[in-house]
Amino acid sequence: MKLPPLLVYTVLRLLAFLVPLAVMWLFFPIFREYWWLAALFAALIGMSISLLFLRAPLSQASRELYERRAGSSRNSETDEDVEDQAGSGA
């Protein structure tokens, strides 16, 4: 079973934030007191990790979203098509 790329990217992105946060809380006692600073540093580290290492999952997720949206817009009729059909059938 293949997981959806958006789910994979979301889980990896969360791990890129939560792992540095847990490491800072466990190994640096000052961050237990200043939890907001640990969260800020974890967000910066997570963003850096995602920019460096999660480029392929991001492009797969973006490609799937684009294909899904482009496919749904091609299959649905627009207002102009419905009006043209109604006008020619009357």
C-alpha cells in the first residue's frame, strides 16, 4: 500500500519540528524553563531541515495536488457550457 505524498510530507515535516524540540527539552535544562525559545529554535531547525532534505516529498505532494485540481476542473462543466447547451436546446 502506497501512502499519499501529502501525508508523507506532513509527517516528515512534523518530525522535523518535534525531534529537535524533544532533543532540546531533554538535553538542555534551560529550555525547560524557556519553552517558547525551544519552540522557536525547533521551528527554525525544522524549516531548515525541510528546505534541505524534504524537497522531493514536497514536489510529489504538490504534483499530486495539481493533478487532482486540474483533473476536477476538466471534468466539470462550466457555467458557459451549461448556458450554451440550454440556449441551443430551446
